[in-house]
Amino acid sequence: MVKHTVFMQRALELARMGRGYTSPNPMVGAVLVKNGRIIGEGYHERYGDKHAEVRAIENATEPVAGATLYCNLEPCCHTIPGKKTPPCTHRIIQERIRKVVISTIDPNPYVSGNGIRALRAAGIEVETGILAREATLLNEAYFKFIQTGIPFIHLKIAQSLDGRIATRSGDSRWITDETARQLVQEMRRGADAVLVGIGTVLADNPRLTLRIGNGRQPYRIVLDSHLRIPDTAHLLQDEYAEKTIIITSPDADSGRRQFLSEKGIRVEVLNKNSNEFIDLGELLEFLKSQGITSLLVEGGGKIFTRFVQKQLYDKLSVFIAPILIGSGKEAIQDLHIERLRDAFRLQHVTFRPVGHQILIEGYRDIQATFGKLAEVLECSQDSLKKLEQSFS
């Protein structure tokens, strides 16, 4: 079991190298082991490229017959429409790999346990559940979208000890230190799109770009009911116009819409709700229609509050900095909660230091986010056998 864990940790390490490149596919790493030695490694490098299992086989330094394959996700067993690449299970069987060790089942309805059954039917030993919790959290956005068709919504808040995201004048640079800001860049790398409200654009003039590594740039989405975004905004001036989407309402000036469109900015008109805000339900339907599987929401307070009020988020990450601001901009505004028993409570909560901050993370409802795989986060690995059977 110890060796299993070591080799699976390496598979997960490889899988993370695909962050920002593989969506809407999951991040997958694979390690081939023979006589206790790693003889081949690979990971899914980008969407449309070879899968991790195939890369590990092709990178092997010796014949793989009789080897053990470690993979953080169940190998695929179906042919993707329009692709000539055969399923990974076929290649594994063809290469006469002896055993396959898997972290977790793939809830994709085209796989969902069928890959494991195909391998076992071919006489290959299969073991599941090694580092299943870590593997599930790694691909949280994929697991949410593949089971529900709804994007994974992640709220990121940077606040003071007293819950402020800016001073009274709107100054917010910087509440957190460089270590925390680098981690936010990693969050952006893993998201298909980043969203802010027009208030954040007017106060901070953000770029919302990925500034680390070579990952693809996320879409930049601004909720701006009346198209107040100024011509001087970085979002309108840089080279990522094709990655910028302004969500506005039917009340917005048509001339302004045309002006922005001529600059290469996409302007989408969505309806407002009874409170005169862009309807978030319509927003999620729009994201789904665009193939956006994950959204990182970065502010401001009104936007955070609306997502929390409507319970339209999956994960909340709060960086708490050791500073006091006093009167200022609240991270979360009035939720109309009168009794503590009605307060919104997070699940699967974690705490860790990040630079000079504490990062608190949790999920709104792990059952809604992870579906059947929610059991992995709450139960021991012994229960994974029952989970595997539930996919049958």
C-alpha cells in the first residue's frame, strides 16, 4: 500500500502539469512500474492530445508487458466522435499490462465503471481507491460539469480580519501579499473564465489575465448592466479582446454596445431579475452554452453576495489577511439571516497558511458538486468498493 501511494502521488503530480490546458477534459497522470521501478510516465498535456496512459506507454524505457499502471482516473473505454484514437483500455490490454491501479472512477456516462469492467474482462487486475480524495479534489470542476452540465463556480475573496475587501474609498491594493496573489494566479490557470462586476472594474481597473507560465488565458467576464465600463479600462485596451465578454441588460445603450463590439469585445444581453441585477440563472445557462466548465468569481462584494444568496456557487476560498480596516467595503453584504441556525455552512472545510494569510476553503454542498463521488470526500477508502458497484 505504501508503494501504491508513492507511485500514485507521482501520477497526481504529473496530472497537475496539465492544469490550464486540458479543459473540458480532466487532468490525468499515469505512471508505469515494473519490478518496483518507474519505467514510463505521461500526462494529458492539452485538450485533444494523447491521453496520459498512452503517453506513459510510449515514453517507457523498456517493454511494458507485465507492468503495473498507476492512473488517477479510470481509463477511457469509448471512442470520442470525430477522433480516430482508440480507447485507452484497448491500448492497455494490447500492451499486456498486468495490473492497473486507479484513484477514482470516471463519472462520465460513457465510462462510469465500464473501463474497469473492460480491463477485468481481459484478465487485468484492477485496484481502485488509492488517494481517491486527492484525485477527486484535483478534478473538481470536471466532476461537477460532466455529471450536471453546470459550470463549477468558485468564489475567491481576499479580506481583512474584520471582513473588508477594500477601504471606504475603495482602495484594495493590496490586502494580501505576493504569496497569496501567486496562488490566485494558479486558480485562474485552472478556470475557463474569470468574472467580476463593473464596480470592481471601476475601482481597480483589473486585467484579469494569467501572468504565470504559459497556460491559456481565461475568458474575462464583466457584469455591467448599463455598460459603464470606461474606454480606458485595461480590459478594453490589451491584446485579449477576443477573451473579453461584457454581460449587460436590455436597458444598455445600443450605441455603446455597437462601439464595444467594433473594438472586438463580445457583448451579451441577458435579462435582469426583479432586483434589477443580471439574472444569474441566465448567466449560468450562457456559460454552459459556451462550453465554459469552470468560473472563478473575483469580486466585488455585491457579486459575492448575489452568488451566495442564490446558492449558486460550489467552492469558497477566503484569504484572511492580518490587518484591520474598520469601516470599508464588506466582502459579503446582508444575507437577511436572523438566526444562526439559518446561516450558510460550508462542507469539507480546510485551513492553511499562505504567506501571511490564512486560507479557508470549503464547499457549499459536496453532493451537488461531486455527485456520486461526494462519498469519496466523506468516507473511508473501504467504502469505494460500494461506490464502484453503484456505477454498474
